[in-house]
Amino acid sequence: MAFNFKSDLILENERVQLRPLSFTDHAFLLPFSLKEPALWTYSLTSAAGEEKLEKYLQAALQLREEETGYPFLVYDKKNEKIAGSTRFYSINFHHKTLSIGYTWYGKEFQRTGLNRHCKLLLLTHAFEVLEMERVEFRADAKNAKSITAMQGIGCTLEGTLRNDCASETGRRDSVVLSIIRNEWQNIKKALMAKTH
């Protein structure tokens, strides 16, 4: 299925709304950027500080222009607050693959179940609307919290890409996890049970 990168794709359920990220969201995200810089400790692209946040947003929106990524703003409907950001990236329709990542939430939204709701929406769209065959996730090998969270939603740990990419602190090893199409329905049932 074709994907309209120019459209305003909104994914939502009773708990969370994912809407297209825009540069005007700078104002909503700036408090996280200034008060919670540790959110990007393991990120390839930090948004800590006003200048870095501007570059972060520009880079995210550039991926949408290039039609290889689609960034979202995460709105917690339960608490009526902006919670963070996530995105589809490395979208490849020939191979029917994409990645989900660049996900971060403010501290007050972590370990609240919000992430499971976001992943359920993103994965449902990837497999059932975009008809992807594989969804990949990557994390800094040192980021045990993120790796555990991804395994908790049903991702299979595939291995580690050693010295994989440049980060703000030097080279990093990246852990690769994935979900493939024939696993999705069982994972979906488990995720739905955890979100209700």
C-alpha cells in the first residue's frame, strides 16, 4: 500500500493520540528538552537544550520530506498532556519493512503503560494498513531499560551490531530486535490484554 507522507496521519485509542510532529511543537517539547536532558542519554540525536531540539525537529521533519520517515507527537489523553515523540523511519515499501524508534517520553509518563498503547497503534498500522512484513527496533546496547521494554511488547532479540554507528559519546553497539508478520497476531493479542 502507498503511504501519503503529506497527509496528517493520526493514530489514537482511548489512552493516547499520535499526531504528525510539526515544527510548532517546539513549544510543547521545550520543557522536556530543558528540564530532562537525560531522556536522550542513549539517543543518536539528542534534543537536550533549545538549539539541539530545533535541530532534532528539523531532522525529523526532513525524513518526512524525503519520504523515509514519519514522526509523531505523543499526547497522553488520560493526563491531557504532551508526553513525548516517536516515529516510523527507514520505511522501505519494496522490501515491506520499517523501523519504529526515536521514542522518548517525559519521566512522568514512563512506566505508566503509555508506551504499550503507542506501540500497539504503531504496529497495527504498520502490519495491517501498510502491510509490512517486518518491523525493526534498535537500541544502544547499554540501554537495558529500552531493550527490556521492547522485549516486553513481544520483540525478538536478534543480536548486536558492533561499533554500529556514531553517537554523541563516540561509537555505539546497537541491539537489533524485530517483529515479523507471522508473529503479529499473537503479539497483538498479548499487547491488547496488557493495555486493557
